[in-house]
Amino acid sequence: MPHNPPAASFLDITGDVCPMTYVKTKIALEDLAPGEVLAVLLRGTEPLRNVTQSCTLDGHTVLRQDSGEDGCTRILIRRGTDD
């Protein structure tokens, strides 16, 4: 299993629905320096798909995603550079 850096920040969006899930994730990523990692906890397949796809399109890297039996998924996202 590859080593992942510790998260600089944590965001719980389990109570939110799309599109707010990505809006809150985007704002949290903007508060980080390029290269820092954000841990996001979300619930459901639609938020998971939307957040991971939107992050990738915006130049960030999804490092890992771990799904729990409770329907929640924890993802680690490395903020991309501002280039």
C-alpha cells in the first residue's frame, strides 16, 4: 500500500448534497497550499463521483478513497499547483 501524506485539513460533507459537496470541497482546497492534502468524508455515490471527477478536472489529485460499511467514503485529495 503506497504511503500517503497526512491531511492538512479535514472536511465532513456527509450531510450535504450535490452541488454543495463540491463547492465546499473546492473552498477547502483553496485554503490549502499547493501540494497539501485534504481529507474529505462524504456519503453516497453521487457526491463521490462528482467530487472526485471535479477535483481531477480542476487539477487536483485524488490519492485514495476508502469506503465504509456505513455508506460513507473518506477520500484524500492533494491540491494541485496554481499553474
